[in-house]
Amino acid sequence: MSVLDDLLLFTALASVAIIVLRRFAFISKFSVVVYVLATVLLIKMSALGYGGEAVYSSFTVNVLGQVLQWRFDALSWFFALITLVVALFTALFMSGAWGDKYRKEHSKEAYGLLQVALILNVLSMLVLLASGDLLSLFIGWELVSWASFMMMALNPDKVARKAAIKYIVYAMAGAMAILMAIAMTYNMTGSLDYVQVMQGMAQLNNSQIAVLVSLYAIGFGIKMGVIPFHLWQATAYAETPGAGAVFMGAISARMGLYALILVIVQIIGLTRVAAIEIPYTFLDMQNALAWVGALTTIIPTYIALKQNDARYLLAWHGVGQGGYMLLGVMIADSIGTAGGIMHVFNYATYQAALFMTVTAVIYRTGTSNFSKLGGLVTQMPLTFMVMVVSIIGLAGIPPMNGFVSKWLIYRALLLDGQPLLFVAAVIGTLGTILSVYKLVHNTFLGQLRLEHQDVREAPLSMLIPMLGLAIIIFATGVMPGVVLDWVAAAQIAIGIAPVEHNLGGIELVQGGLNMIWVTGVMFYGFAVGAIIFYFLGGKSKHIHQYDNYAGGHFLTSKVRYHYSNHFYAGLMHLIGGWYRNIFIKLEYALVSLVSFMSQLSENFYRSSQPAMLVAAIVMLALWYIMSADGSAPVLVQGLQGGMSK
Amino acid sequence: MDNIVLLVVLPLLAAFLMPVVARSSEVVARTLGLSVLFISIGIILNVWSQSGQIDSQAVSIVIGGFLPPLGINFYVDQISLFFALAVPVMVLLFWPWHRATSIREYSLMMLLTASASGLILSGDLFNIYVFYELLGIASYSLVAIQGRVSAVAASFRYLLMGSVGSVMMLLGIAIIYTQTGTLNLAHLSLLAPEKLNNMLGLASFALILTGMGVKAELFPVNSWVPEVYGSVSSNLAALMAGLLSKLAVIVIVRLLILLFPQPEALQLMGMLGILGVLTGELVAWRSRDFVRMLSFSSIGQLGLIFLAFSIPGEMGMMAGIAIALHHMLVKPALFMLATGWRGAVENLSGVARRSPFVVLLFIVLILSLLGIPPLPGFWAKYLLMVGLSSQDGFIYTLGMIIVPLAMVIEMAYLFKIVMIMYRKDNDEPAVNNSNIVDDSNIVDDSNIKVVQKHSKWGLAIAASVAAMLIAIVLQLQPASDKLLSLANQLSDRNYYISTVFPQIHTVRMQSIK
Amino acid sequence: MRNIAGLLFAGGLAFLLLVLASYLPYGQTPMFLGDAILAHAPGEVHTANIVAAVLLAYRGIDTLGELSILFTAAAGVGLILGHRSLRSDSAGVNGAVNSEQHSGFITTRAVDLIMPLLMVVGFYIIFYGHVTPGGGFQGGVILATAFFLPVLVRPGTRIEHGVITLLEGLAGSGFILVGLWAMFYDQPFLQPIFDSFLGTGPLGSLWSAGSLPLLYLAVGLKVGSELAGLLVTVSEVPELSETNISDADDINRK
Amino acid sequence: MPAIEVVLYSGAIGLSIIGLTGLLLLNNVFRMLLALVILESGVNLLLILSGFRLAGVAPVILPEQLSNLSAIVMNDPVPQALVLTAIVIGVGVQALGLAMILRIKAQYGTLNMLKIREQLEFDLAVQSGVATPVSAHSPVSLASGRERQLSNHKDEQ
């Protein structure tokens, strides 16, 4: 029994226990304990994070000539760590006041099912991360898909249901692409074991690799929600019940990235991918994927800008941030890959924190609609603080951790000589900054609405995980080396030179980064500013929230200083709505096509004369067969025309 | 071993005697049929336990004391024994308890049993035709007596299609007979490379495929499926979709392996299979009625089976058997669930709240049907995909694209139902579908009968199927070994020939040649 | 549209089938099975009519299958036509009308006279099935005709189905029981039995061919009773509405 | 003897094609059943032709032939047995079809295949409680069919 066995077995047993005990009140505490223990088991494997040998599970299944096996390497360990930490914080978050309220509003059963969905998600993700060959990868992949579907389907609203259906259709399409790719891989390389497939890949020609890469990229890309498969994700995640959205938003889609790194970077190898030229373009396949990443950073981010609901805004951001990771990984040098992988960790922390703050706001006010919020900073200062820390991270501004990973990606783009991609990434970041401001402004700033006068700070049980995450965001921002250790180990595991780093940041000949220093300078700057301000006699004056003017008019209690509609009207006018509709229309066209085909087929099955079909098929089959035969008379040969093989 | 023949004979005897016995005692007549089914099961289990070698060794049973090819023989190998066991078991499971209209209906069920067993066991081409026709007529009759006149109309259309098909099959048999002068499958197989490996042989395959295809729900000759399944009781639909179609498929495959070695034959079947998958799933996506949806999904699944069997080599054979057996388990269970859910899917709104366990069962079944790992359906699909990708031809590449597409469509409509089931009661009005042309077509609510109660028996069947699926997951390794040996035995021509004509008979064989 | 498609398919099929037929050998087909049976049958089953040998001995289970098909069809017809919707109005109206539709004196008497003769002919053909061209099927059809003729000349006559049911059931099981009898002696099912009691006469005599005549008797009775049952069942269906059957073919063919 | 060969084969195939064409073009179900009979007899003719042997005689051994059996050329008895079986099978199918036609005529009041199909679709839709599929044919027939359907329902209950 290896530690991996312990971990998987423990999680599986815990799932069973939670399924059985889901209706009891103590389930929320129980699940927290479960995640703590699981994290402890994971930490027992922490040697992996510092370059240790892969841990194999002693459990294998022998089926259809395949040996299914499970193992953890540094990359899996890194992702598993994020998963378990996020799950732990989520469980903590939902164990207290939020859970009580959810239980009261819905039912004990509904809350229990949320816990079940959470543990099943964690379990399936661990199984996926532990996969040791392509078949077990696929099994884990499908388990993750269905666990996510279960989580999404827990919200009985119509919008949520539709989103869940849409998700699972997309996910199935992706899974089928992966299954096709796996079947082809098996026939091309004769095995599904990672090592043997890796060796087999060397013998394949470029067109085979191109087909495989496209299929894998489509399959994994759908889960990540990259362009053009981004339409399902935001609604689905946003409509997941509160705490569920925290977990899903933070980590679920990143499983796509894990599989992508594993298969395309580690097994196929980016050098092979880069060798494939896409005809009629200047791009090779690696660049094309990088561009997909870049577009994914831009388009969903600007869609996020248009959202009028905090949950949707965050969820759209989640899609966009996935683009950075793909972009980073696709740069393929040690800095870019490190940026991409590290961004997973950073993103998970601040996205979880942001969803928690939004959930806390919903908990207190009952809405996440921007038009009905505003000015909550006086009522919920700590939540506000957490949100500010998180959006600084999200926007990639020092000293939070988001800055480090984005800096790595930018740096890699510049060093790699990709100015266009760099510009694209910057445009994406710009959109991020604009939209996170919209988030914080419309939720916490401005004037408080009358109905929110007696809103209080979020309860302690919700604040603790939020603050904990905020501390992590800041700490890993100041000392990125902690995370970079794990990232470097993961890089070694996937066969890329590890990034050179120290506790404070990156060591680079062309100019490194030391966050301790940066932070020091920043705080020094703040201190200087404050000193100057107070020294020169600057006085702050406390002004009541309602005490402000707009356009020379005093704002009455009826007209609040708050405008969430047409928030960035000018910008919106500039970019217009053109980009979004393309994809929606594309999706619609696809559905219409299926519908049309289906109607055609249905008419076929309504033939009035049953024998007609028999006659038709006999004639066509005989024709096909006789035209294929060389000895048939000339007339039959002549008939074959379009039926030629 | 010889009493395998009783599997065919005893049900026939019971069928003949039941109306006679019923004149004096109805009860005895009813028990007669059931007891024969139990005896059949007993015989097979006895054979299985007695001769452990059946796992490795097939047996040819001579009827009438005339050695093949002169006489007719039954060929018993693993797969035919398995199906011969499945026949009485499934007939027993889907016995029409609830509608005791007439003793003759039970008689028809017994005839169905006999013909199904005969079809799978028979080793003679014309004998197969006879049993196929018996199966056909028994099923036309059973469909037609389901009460409403719509069942009669559906059955008549089925009869037209089926009998034109079987005439075509007879034509095919006639062509084969003119070419070879024999009817025994093993003997034909011996002669096939020499005599049937030409255009005439292929033409007869096309004719036989069309004829058998009617019952096997092959693509263009399956337009009876939605009409018939829609108008019969779920029990019968389960039996037909689950068992009878598979029997026809297995017979087609056996003929294909033994008589028609040409690649064109495989391609023809594969092409029709692909079209079946595509159209079946597409129409199912559109249908608003649960049973109709299941019928079209059944067409799609049968298309998959044909496609799988059209892949040359071991992988295709395994995939075909796996999908066929899996569908044989799952589809009847789904039809059993449909007993409670007849009617428009919109009416299922909120079912999950009333019967959560049943809906959970439904989800497990459809997950397996869709091929979600680690349920057994996945392994079948995986084999199919690997088999498809191992071949080069245009048809296999097309199949590679169509099959995943069809799976996505199937997922979409099945989970649309699940979501409707989990909807809150009456939280929105039933969606008017766009097909409604004018008011005259809108159906009165008074006619809509949605029985929201499942029979306990049907639920028990569905639950045991689900349990079986999970048991297979837990026993993957032995199951895959068994599948491999089944596939090997089914695809081995020479083994078939040497079983029917062991060394002792060669002397006589020479004299015939 | 449908007509065009139909003509197209039928025409195409005609052409293709003719091409296929041009490949078929005529008059010199390989006869592995036929030759072997011709050579072995006189010695093995002692029938002068070798078709009977094929039907009852070599391919006995085929014959059993076809008997079952007839039985199935009869059962199906009985059940379909036994439906309430066809029965409800038949009793009252029919009886009154039909008594007047009686056929004439000559026909009725002629049929009464012919019927026993037909019976005799039928049984003759059955009993000599293994010796002469003929047999259970042909004889059975004649028996059915003999049975049905009285019904034809006296429409509306109610026939008691019980006799037919009994006969078809017993004849069918008789066939099977003869087959099972062989299994008692550890022989395969349907093995012809040559026993001191059963036909040991020389080839071509009535008392030859072992248990095969028994089988043929069962076949004849079965076919006769099934066909008679079918005919009687159909004849009992009340007259349908006044519209002539061909009137319904008035679909607008444009 | 090429001439007779052509006549026999084209006769057999022509008979089947006449039957098939009838099946495809006719709308009257009773006539369709008759067409099926013709189709079957055409194929039966083809099947029995496969057992014909030039200068062959019927496979019945006459007492005077017993002495020199091997000298006689006989036709193949097997196809004859097969055709006998096939004919009986055909009779079964036809009887069943006829019974169905009678029942359909009694309750749908029509023998027209198109109307029967329409009515069937309508019935299936009514049973399952969904709207009928769009019909290419006039809604009038549907409406009248519906009335009939409802009256039938009353009968059956």
C-alpha cells in the first residue's frame, strides 16, 4: 500500500460515508475533517513537489489486454494540492452559516447533495490526476465531467438546468474527441501506457501527429472553455449553488489544462507540435494553440465586462484566465511554462476568494445583480478587503500572486519574440482590470441602497476561509518561491527545463524578478506618501456615504450614485457586440443543422409504403456489389458512376 | 447433450397442446407453458454444468439421425448456448401475465420461444429461414393482438416489410443453392471460398442481409420499429428490441463469417450500420415521446452493432458481441421503466421527486448505454472505436466520425429527459412543440394517459440489470476474457467446419463430393 | 413521386436480377445434396417418393417448423378476428340475412355428395404420400376443402371450433411425439423408426417407410385442420361495410 | 436449350418483379397482399428451377425402376421440398395479412395504405399524448380520422 493508495482509498471511502450520512447535520464538520485528512495524506507525498520519484498505486486492473494503472508525479501532485486546498476552503466556507441558510432555504437533502457533489468532484479529480495511462486518464476524465454535471444540476432553476445540459453536451463531445484520439493512439503506437506511447510517438509522421493533437486539443479545450468552445462555461459555473461555484470556478476547468499538459506537452512533445505547419497560414500548430490561448484571454474577458451579475462576471473571467495558462504553456520555454502552471495555483486562490466574497454578498443581500447592489463597503468592510486583495491578484498587479505568473508569461512572450501575442495578452489584462473595477465598484463602492441599510458583515464562518485565502494570495505574492519550487518540479516531470528561482522570485540573466524587493519598494512608496501627506498637514475628512454630488445635483435617497447599466458605455460602444454573436450564431447554426437532418431522417421513417425501402435497399446493395465486380456486364459497370469505391 | 433439441421441440409441443388442454383446464394449460420454459432453462444449465468443456468446445447435434450435410444439425457453441439460455429466461421475464386475453396468446409466446431457440441453434441455411419465418409470423401475430387497431395496422406494415424481406432472403438462398447444391452451413463454408467468392455470392449476401435485416432493425428496413414498439406493450417491445433483433444479428454474422469472406460484404453492412446509427439517433433526438425515443435509440444501437461486426478481425467481433450483449441487457430494462412513463416526455416533469430511486436507476442505465466509464457500455464503445481506427477504409473512417457524433446526440436527448424529470412540478407549462399545425391537431388532455406507477416486476428487472452492470464493472477482467473467447469461437470458420464434420465423417463427405 | 421511385427501383431490380440470372447454371446445377439423398434415401428410409423422404426424414424439423407456422398463423388469425369490434354486431344481423342467402338446392346437394369423396381422396393422398407424388400437405389441403365446402354453400353456418382446435393440437403434438419417441430409444430427435410393427414392407408398398406415414398423417391432419380453421374463421367475419373493396383505391394519383 | 432457359428465368424474375411493382405502386392493401402472393410465387419458381436437371425425371421411384436405380436421372428432390415449405409459409403469411386487413377495414374503414398510415400515426400520437407529426396530406382527413378514432375509443372502452 503506497500513500497514493491510502489517499484514493480514503477519499473513496469518505465519499461513500458522505453519501450515506448526507442528511445529518454534522456532515459539514465531517467533510471538513475529511479534506484535512486528505490534505495531510497528500502532504505525505510532498517529496513529489521537490523533485521526488513518482508514486505508483499498487492497484491495477487488467482489462481487454490493457493494464490500467494509477500514479502521482509532480504535476499531478501540484494540481491535487490545489484541488484539495480549494476543497478544504470550500468545505470550511459551507460548513457554517452559509450551509445553515442553504439547508433552510432548500432542504437537508439538497445540502447533503452539495456535499456529495463536492466529494465526488474531489475524488474524480484525484482519480484523473492519478491516471497512469491514457485509458485510465479517459475514465478519470469522464468521472470529472459527470461529477461537475452533478454539481451544476443541483440548482433547479431553468437557466441552470439549461446550462448544465449544455455543459454535458459539450463535455460529451469533448470526451468523444478524446476517445477517438485514444483509439487512434492505440492503433498507431500499440499501447496506451504513457512511456510506451511517448516512444511510439517518435515513429509517427506529422500528419498523424496533427490529427492526434487536434483531437486531444479539442477534447481538453472544451473542458477548459477555450475559444470557440467557451459558450458553456460561464453560465454553468455561475449558476452552480454558491459554495459549489467557489470550487468549480477555482479548479474544475483546470483539469483540462492538466490533461493538455500531460498529453500534448509531455507525451507528444511541443517540438513535434511546432513542426506541423498549418497550410495557408504563417502559423505552426504550437503557435495556433498559443493564439487560441490569447484569443481566450481577450474575448471572454470583454464578455465579462458586459455582465451585470457578479457571478457571471467572475465566471467569464475564469474562462479568460484559462487562456493565460494555455498561452503560457504553449510558449514552451521554462519561464512561460512555469508561468502557465503557476497561474493555475494563483488563479485558484483568488478565484475561490472572489466567489466567496460574492457568495457572502448574496448571503447577506440575496442578490448578485449589480443594479441592486452598491455601497456595501461600510457594511461589509472585511469582505471588501478580501475582494480588493483578490482583484489585485486577478488583475495582475503587485504585490499579489497573480502578478508573478503574469509577469512570467509576459516575460516569456517578450523573450520568445512574440510581440503580437504580447499585445494580445496586454489587451486581455486591460479588460481584466476594467472589469474587476466594475465588480468592486458596483458591489462595494458607490452609495448604499436603502434596503441594504441593515446588512451586516459576513459571518465568521465565511470570513475565515476568505481571509485565509487572502493571506495565501498575499504571501505567495511576496514569496512566490514557495510555489515556484513545486512548479519547477512539475516542469521536470513533464520534461521541460525547470525555471530558476529563489524565494523571492525568478533568477534570469535578462533580468529577474524579486517580489520581496518589489513589495518592499511598494510599501516604502506608500510609507513615503503617507509620511509626506501627514507631514504636510494633510487631513482626511470623514464624509458620509450619501454626502456627494453628481453633475451639481445633490443625490436624493431616490436617486443613488450608482450606475451599473451601461457601465463602460463608451468602451462598449467601441467594441460593439460583434464578437460574441458569432459564436452564438455558430452554435445555433449547428443545432439547426442537426434539427434539419433529424427532420429529414424522420420523414424517411414515415414512408407510406414499407416495401419500397426493401426494394430500394436490395436494388442499391445489388448495384453496389455488382458494380464492384469486374466480371459483370458492361452495362452494370457503366452504372457504377457515383458508387465507385 | 442431445436434449438441446428439446429447447425447440418442447415449446412447440406446449404451444400445440395448450389450446387443447385449455378446453378442460385453463390453469393446467397456463402452467404448461411456464413449466416448459423452466424445463428449458434447466436443460441448458444442466448442459452447462455437466460438460465443462462447452467453454472450449462446440458440439454439433444431429437431428433425425442423418449426418450433415444430408440432415439438419444444430450447432451449439458458447454464443448460441448463451442466447439459447437468454431466450427462455427473457420470455419468462416478459411473460404477458397481466393480459390474460386468450390461451392462444401464451401459445404464440411459446412459438416465439421455440423459433428463437431454433434460429440461434440451427446449422442449416434453409432451416434458419424456416425458423426466421416462424419467428416473424409469431411476432406479427403477437403485435397485432395487442388490443388497439393501431397495433394491427402497425403489424400489417411490419408484415409487408418482413415478408418482402424474407422473399428476398429466399431468393438469396436459391442463388446459393444453385451455386453449391447444399444447404448445410458447415458444408457451404467448406465450399464458399471456391463457389461463393464471386458476384453471385455477394448478391445472395445482399439479399439475405436485407431479409434478416428486417428483424435486426437494419437501416433502411426498420421503419416498422417506431410504429410497432409504439403500439405494443412494453413487455413485448422489450422482448423484441432486446432479444429478437440480436438473434437476427448473430445469425447474419454467422453467415457472414462462414459463407461470405469478401470485404465488400463487410463494407455493405458497415455502411448500412453507419446510416442506421446516424438516422436513428437523429430522429430520437426529435421525438417527444418516451417509447418512440427508445425505439429510435434501439435502431441507433443496432446500427452500432452492425458497424462493429463489419470490422474485420478480432476487435470488431469483440466489439460487436459486447455492444449486442450490453444492449440486450439495457434496452429491455429501459422499456420496463417506460411502462410507467408512457407518453410525452414533457409529462415526466417532476418524476424524480415522486420516485427518486426509479430515476436513479434510469440514469445508471442510460449512462451505461451512452458508454460512460467505467460502466460496461464504455468498454464496448472503446472496443468499437479502437476497431474502427485500426481499419483504413473510407467506411471505417466515416464510422469513426459518425459514432461519436451520434453518441453526443444520444446524450443530448437522454439527458433532456433526465432534466425534465428533475424539474420542479408545474414550474413551467409543457412546451408546445413546433409541430403543431393547427388546433385540430392538438390532442385533448383527456386522451393522455401517463401512468405514473411502475409494475414491481418491471422495476425488479431494471434494478437487477443495473446490478448486473455494476457486477460486470467489478469483474472486468473475467468478463473481458470471456468476451475474447466468445469472439474467437464465433469468428473461427475452420473450427465450425471441423466441429460439424469431425474426422469420422470425412469418408462420407468424400462420397458426397 | 412515389410511383416514379417505385418504378425506378422495380425496374432496376428487374435488370439486376436478370443479369444475376444470366449467371445461373440451368439444368446442370451442382447437386451435392440431391445426389446424395437420391443415392441414400431408398436404402435409408425406404420411401419411393424421395421428396417425402426429404420432407419427413432428412429435413423433418423444417416440416415441423412449417406446421408451426401454419399453427401460428391460425392462432393469430383467430385472435385478430376474434376481437370484440368484429364480433359485436355479427350475431343478430348475420343470421337473419344469411339464411336467405342460401345457395341453391343443386349446389347444396352436390356439395353434400362430394364432401365424403373429397375426404376419401384426401386421406388417400395422405396415406400414399411416401409412395406416390402427394403427401400430407396436398392431402391436407383437400381435406380442408372438403370441410369448408359445406360452409361455403351455407353461409352463416356456425361451426364449432372445438373440433378443429382439438384436431390441430393433437395432430401437431402427434408429429412431435413421434419424433420424441425416437429419443426414448436414445436416437436423435425425429429419427425414423423401423420397427417390427411399423412398415417393413418392400419399397413402394403402402406398408413401408417405418414411421414416416405416421408423420405424414399428422402433417395431413394438421394442415387440413389449420386451413379449415383459417377459412372458417375468416368466413365468420361479418360482412364489412357496403363500400366495395376496390372503392378504397381512389387515392388521387396526380 | 437456351430458349426455354430464357423463358423460365425471365418468367420467374418477371413474375417477382410484377409482384414487387404491384407492392410498390398500389395503395389498396388487399391488392398489395395479392401482389405479395405473386412475388412469392415468382421466387418459388426460381427456387424450384435450381433443382432442375436436363433430362431429369420426378424423384419418385417406380417399382419397375428398382432394379436399375443408378441409370435414372432424377431431378433434385431438395428444392421441391423447400418450395413446398416456402409455399406453406406463404400461405401462413397471407392468411395473417388477410385477417389484419379485415380488422383494419372494420375499424379504420379504409383499405388505402396512405390513409391507414395517417390514421396509424395519429393513433400513436394520441396514445402517447404528443402532437401528430406534420402531414403532407390534407388536414381534413386527419380531422375526420380523429372523430372516427374517438368513436373507436368509446367502442373499445
